[in-house]
Amino acid sequence: MNTYEKIHFAIKNRQLIKSTYLGVIREMCPHVLGVKNGCSRTLFYQVKTISPIGVIQYTENIWLCIPLHELEDVQVIKGNWRSTKKL
């Protein structure tokens, strides 16, 4: 599967994406695939980041709209899919 297909699958099945974006490993819940100015993009709800030295940070309420070509090492993973902060 290519990146678009992986993200489409994750949206359909409410699964998380683990990927590197801007040099940081992130776990994100994809919500919407779209195109802006001819570039495929996805709206993600970020739930976790892992620093280059392995420090895990849980992040909440961070929405990112990312061009698909800027994602590296995209994986579909199991996890707690969500769109808002846990209550």
C-alpha cells in the first residue's frame, strides 16, 4: 500500500498512523483526506510524539494538516483512535 492507501485504510477502520514528520516520530489519528493546491493532505489529531532520543511525550488537542509527501515511514498501528482529549 502507498501512503494514501494506508491513511485511507486507517480512517475507514479508525486506526492510528505512526510516521515521521519534520524529523519527529508521531502517532496520529487521521480524519480527512483531501487536496489543496494540487497537493494531497490529511487532517490528523496528534496523540503522541517520540523524540530522536526516545523520549515519549503524550500530546493532546493538536490538529495538524500535513501534505502526504512530507510523511516518512508511514505505518498503520492499533491504538486508541480519537478526535478529542480523553475525558
